[in-house]
Amino acid sequence: MALDGITIAAIAHELKTKLVGGRIDKIHQPEKDEIVVSARSQGANHKILLTANASNPRIHFTKTFKDNPMQAPLFCMVLRKHLSGARITGVSQPDFERILEIRAESLNELGDLSEKILIIEIMGKHSNIILTDENGMILDSVKRVSADVSSVREVMPGKKYSTPPNRGKRDPLAADEKSFLETLNEVAEGTQIHKAIYEKYSGISPVAACEICFRSEINPSDALSTVDVRNREKLFGCFKKLTDDISGGNFQYEAIYDEKGFLFEFAAINLTQFGGFKKETFDTPSEMLESYYAQRDAKYHILQKSSDLRKSVTTNIERLVKKLDIQQKTLKETENRGKWKLYGELLTANIYAVKKGSENFTTINFYDDNSEITIPLDQRKTPSENAQKYFAKYNKEKRAFDAMLEQTAQTKEELSYLEGVLNAVLAASDEADLDEIRGELSEQGFVKKKRENKKNAGKQNKKSKPMGYVSSDGFEIFVGKSNTQNDELTLRFAAADDIWLHTKEIPGSHVIIKTDGKTPPDSTIAEAAMLAAFFSKAKASSLVPVDYAKRRNVKKPNGARPGMVIYDNYKTAFITPDESKVNGLKKLTE
């Protein structure tokens, strides 16, 4: 979600508590729309991130390090001129808007004490970072907005600063019961309750508005006209309790994960409406935001980094699917080749009964209960030539069938291999995983070998490691993240008595249960099978067949592609993948 006024209020509270009285030490601008301010306060060093990036504008303490440009941008130089060494005197959030102001005072060129205000406006694509003097005159901004760009509000050096238009919204912290009920009466009766709240009060997001309704035991989607006076008063009670908590600095920081394990929501209040979802709590709003954006950025980064691999593998898979379709059609066309051999043999057996120049020849098929059969003839050929023609046709189609059968098997094997690779690419969690997969595809001839950057020559790449889990019975379980890793895990890491698992005829990861000579109970087998099914192409299916056997019964054929093995003396478990159960397993620490 985007930062709402409640989260900004929590950030303002944290910054005020830790920064007021401290001094600004350093200022950097690592990105065109991003500022990092270093400050020393209360005997500790702090780094404050301010970013006006359209997709993730925010402000919070950060521990992340970014390289800075060799030459500081103009806005950074302006900030350094006015704020370096300045003492932080206050942090505020005007009118509960998504705006945060940091006030600081320092000596100007004349040696007089003057105040500067660093403002961050968190408004999506209109987000901005602005520096003004004590009179509200703009000194500069990270994004300059001229009259040509916006006729409503200029943001340019020398112009008077004005807050963005708020469309008549009220400050929720100033609301009392009378004004709250009057405000609701201004809204069209057909408007949904939660919409009425977030459209009339600044800083309240749709999620926060739904939370107020949920706590009031009112359906947020109900029309305002269906809510009687008693329930409106009850709604105000929950609204007031929330705003009192905000005014008193009583916040709760939590991130919400969906059923697939993806972090999709965060808040500075307890979101009781998501009671059935997994939650992660934090001590500060900065820790919450840093975690949320780090996870989101990591997923986006991996998605970007893997785009070429996904495209290459997908293109090869599409090519193989078309190739397999043609091969199977050819097999279909030649599957009745035995008919030509039969015609040739019957003509040879009755060679003297066949008249030259006949269009066909009818005889008894002694291969089929002496049933009658009619054989088409070429009138220009002799009976012997007709027989030879059918034998030649049979031999040609037999050779084509045998060759196509072998080619089809190779295509299926290649297709299965690439589907396994695609599954590994989609499951990759970091660049080390992608580098390993890219190297494997390069060795197999599917992608060009990545040219080594001279700058990175000689550097040791981080090695990808298998995922490690601990079963509820204390057995260690390992899951391969690529075909190369699958081979390493199964053929070199696993002992003869360890248990090997893999989805039956479905691309996926090799899974190993380390037994240390013990017999793992059925519960451990079931948990390992769950991992095998989840980390496979069939993760969205039900009752996925997972074969398991002792490692001693798993072998790799000569010349087989990475990850390809054969096995015997196995059993099969049927598992429906459940992400919550996978996430519930304890992970091995590296």
C-alpha cells in the first residue's frame, strides 16, 4: 500500500523522538529523486532516507548503503549549503496530510540564526522534496514544477510555498462527534461507508477506513443510507479511539502476508480485518518500511534480472512444443505402415494370379482369418514391381517412424528439461541462483555465455546454496534450486541411505532427507513430499504424485542432461501443495 497519513504520523513521531536537538552531518543524493540525510543526535548516528520516486515515495530511517555520484547534483549542493551543521528543531505533519516537515536552524551568510524547512510530499507521481526558508520561500526542490507544467501550483526557486490542494478534506485529529456526524451527512447517501470516511478525512487510506468499519462491526461496503444513528455513533467511537491512539503516539507496526506468502500490506495500526493472515510485527515504523520496500525491491530486481532467461527459456519451450507437434503428426501418419508390408507380401504370394494392367487385386488375407482384401495396383507396373513398390514404401515409413520415435523422445526430454529450468528461474530468490542457471543453460547451448566484465574479472561469484528445512521430527531436508544443484545434491551430497524425492514425471526440484542411518517417520516423508510438490511445476495442482526412494536406487544415465536421473524400488505419495505448511516449516540457518 502507499503511505497514508497514519504511517506518516508514526514516522513523524519516530523522527521527532530521535532527531530533535541533533545536528545534520552529511547530505547525499544517490538518485535523481532521492536524498539521504545523516544526522547525529542523542549520541547516535542516524541516516534518513527521503525519496520522491513516483512508485515508492517515502521517508524513514535507513541502514541501506548506496553509492553516491562523483559529482553532487545541484539540489544536493543547495541542501548542503543551507543544512550542513544545522540543528534540527522540529518535525511535523501539517493537517494530517501525507507531508512531513523537518525544521532546522543554522547561521546564514551574515552570521544570523535562520530557519530552513525540508519538506517531503508523498503524493504518488506528484511526490517532491522541497527546501524553503523561514518565510516559506522555496530555495529549491528535487523536482521543479513550472507554470507550464502545472497551472495550479508552481514549485520553483523564489516562489512562495503552498501545500498541495486537499479537496476540502478535514483533519481527522480535530474531529469531534458532532463534526463527524455532520461530515457524514454531507456525503451522498448511496456512498459506501468506508469511501465516505477516506474521501472526507485527510491521511485516511481505504484500508484504514475499512479497519474503522470492521472494528465498528459495520460492513464497509454498505451504503451510508443503511447505517442508522446508533451505528454512526458507534463508528465515531472507533474513529475517535484510532485518532486518540495516533495523537498519543500509540502505534503498532505490522506487515501482512497473503496466502502465497507475499507481503501485500503494512500499517502503523493493528489491522484486525486481516486476522486470518500471517503477520510480522516491528518495533519501529522505519524497520517496517525498510523491510517492506527491501522485499518488494528484491522481487522486482530478480524479476528484471531474470527477464532475459525467462524469455530465452520460454522461446525454446515454444519452439520445442511446435517441433513435438510436427513429430507426433509424422508418427501418426506412419503408424499404419504395416499395411504396405501386408500388400507386398500378399502380392508376392499371389504373383502369378495378378494380371498386369489391373487396377486392383482381390485376394484372401491369410493374416486375418482369411478375410477378403482388395489391394490397389499401378496399371503401369508389373505385379512384381507393384509388390516391390509396397515393400519400398513400408521400409521408407519404417525408417521415418524409427527416426521420428527417437527424435520425439529427445524432444520430450529436452522439453522436460527446459520446463524444469523455467520452474527454477521462476523460483529463484537471488542473483546467485540466476547466475547458476545461466551457467547451466550456457553449457547446454541454450544461451550465449555471458561476457565477463573486466571490472569484475577475478571476482568470485557468490555460490547458490540449496534451501534447507528441518522437519517436525528434527530431520534435515534439502531442496535443489537448479538442475546443476539437483545433481550436486543427489549425486554427491546425499548418502546411500538418505531419502530422495521428486514429483513423478513433472519438472521440479530434487529433495533429500538426511537420515543419518535412521528411518524417518511418515510425517517427515509427508513434509519432504510437500516441499517436492510445492517446488515443482505442479505447485498449483491437487494430489501431486511424488516418488521417493533411497538414494542408492537413484542413478544418472550416461550423457543425461543436468537434473535427469532414473530410479527404481520407489514408493509414491500424493500431496496437495499448501504454501502455509511450507512456510510453517523451520528453515535451516546458513
